[in-house]
Amino acid sequence: MKKIAFACVSLLICCSALSHSGGTDKNGCHHDRKNGTYHCH
């Protein structure tokens, strides 16, 4: 059971590290000025 809990916590931490701040438009997308791209979440 501890291994499952550890895996879940690790996954949550990993996902939050991939997210970033930045406002989104009405479609849930935004321009990434650093990379010159437009993407949605």
C-alpha cells in the first residue's frame, strides 16, 4: 500500500512541475512568447 501511495504522490509532484503560470484565452490556450508557440491545456 505504501508503494501505491508513493507512486501517486510522485505522479502529482511530477505533473505540477510540468505546469506553468500564464493567463489563458477563452479557449484555454495561450502564447508561449519564450518559445514562440501557441498551445492549449
